[in-house]
Amino acid sequence: MTRAFVFPGQGAQQIGMGRDLADAYPAARAVFDEVDAALGEKLSALIWDGTIEDLTLTANAQPALMATSLAALRALEAEGFAVTAAAYVAGHSLGEYSALAAAGALSIADTARLLRIRGRAMQQAVPVGEGAMAAILGLDLAAATAVATAAAAATGGRVCQAANDNDPAQVVVSGHRDAVEHAVEIAKDHGAKRALLLPVSAPFHCTLMQPAADAMEAALAEVEIRAPAVPLVSNVRAEAVTDPATIRALLVSQVTGAVRWRESVEWMTRQGVTEFWEIGAGKALSGMIRRIDRDATVRNIGTPGDFAALRD
């Protein structure tokens, strides 16, 4: 059975995530210690005992989710499953950084620092309140793009773009708040079952994020990227990449580009992947994958209980 390891993105965060792993597996605790040292603060204390409001701040959520995913991977390794047990790694948005760290392309310390920079830069790229994101449910990418295009035109050319192609009937649009709100208003006229604004602090994965892309280009230029031990299925290309220079460029493009998650999963299934292991917090990717490929087997690897089920 050919498998892929996939890593969740922002929105999966929850207070207490990874604590049970850290208590049960010394290698998992070491990941949180390494992230704390890299950032010069006790992010682990915020993850385990802080408030969800503070954890959800983009600059905290991104390294926190990566730390939890890598802790789960280290626990998985302790159970006898190396990253090379997968044919591919992939991650949703910030999860792409987790995937690269898992595959050895980035060090955990560098990944934590990059995600702190990325989170702050994405938050600062657009003043609070000027941007928004909305989920369009019941439409495919082409139909949701038509909604976004119509909303942009109706608001005088304001930005409204498809940002996340999550599964066959869930697309997220991103841009200026007035344009995104208009997209929500007109979505049902285009056949959507539902459209709703998302509780996010910035309009990710659209052209308004260009200042953040510039910041990441500078930050990534200072970091060593190695060839991953397992090919990365890129958000931007929806196909496997292994060349470090290409990965560096794609991580910059990813900030303003759409997350092509549906296409990425479809590409992996065409390569023979039949089993997806979601490594880290939450089960959001598992639900998307099941809607993309009903025949896929999906496992969640995020708690000691998940490892007990894996052993069984």
C-alpha cells in the first residue's frame, strides 16, 4: 500500500495539542524544546496552557502547528515508521513547511523561525479589517472562481481570488473585505449551497500578500534548504518537487498563490497513493481527502491513542 504523509494548516490549532505526545515520547518533547529555543520563548507553554485567542494569532499558530506535527512524526518514528515509509509528503499552506521539516529539507529550528516571520509578515501585509476570506460550499473551482471574478468586478476591481481549492465542493476565496463579502452575497445565485466568512485575521493566498512574499523571499535566502528525503507535493504546482532551489522559489510563490490541495491529492492518487496519514493536530485534511477520493484510506496521527490503533 503506497502512502503519503500530509500536514495540516492554520485552523487546526487547539490548546493542549501535542502535550500527551510530549508526555509519552521523549523525542516528541524534544521537538517542542527545540522550537522554544529557536524562538527564544516558551511557545510550548502557550500551546498547552495559554488562551486560544493568543494561540490563534497567526505568528503563534504557524510555528505551533508545525511543532505539533513534527512531535507527532518523532513519535511515529519511535514506533518504527520513518518518513521514508511514505512515498510523498505534502502540507496545506503552512503545513508545507512541516512537510519539508519532516523530510529533512529544513531544520526544525529554521522552520520555526521562518514560520514566525511568515506569520507576522502575513498579518502585517494588510491592515486589520481590510481583508477577509470566505468559504464557498457546493461549488467547484471553476464556479467559485466565477463568483470571485464577479465580486471583484462589482466592487470596482477590488481583489477577490480563489485562495484554497480544498476539495470538489469547498473553495475559499480571499481579498478585500468588501469584495469577499459581495462574493458571499452572490454565491447562492451561482449555485452554492452556502457561503460564509471565515474567522481569519488576514486575506491569505491572494495578491494582497505580496509584501509577505517579499519578506519570505528575503528570509528564505538566508536558510539552507536540502533535497527532501521524500518528494514534496507542492501547493503551487500540485506535483512533486525535490530540487532545493525550486522549493525555495515555490515557498515564496505560495504566499500569494492558491493552495491547490484538491489537485495535489488527485495527483498523488494518480501516482498510486492509496493511504494518507494526517500528521499533527485535527482532522481537517482527512475530511477533504475523503471527499476528493472516496476510496482512499485515511489515518490520523496526533495522539497516543492514534498510535495504539496503529499498533493494533
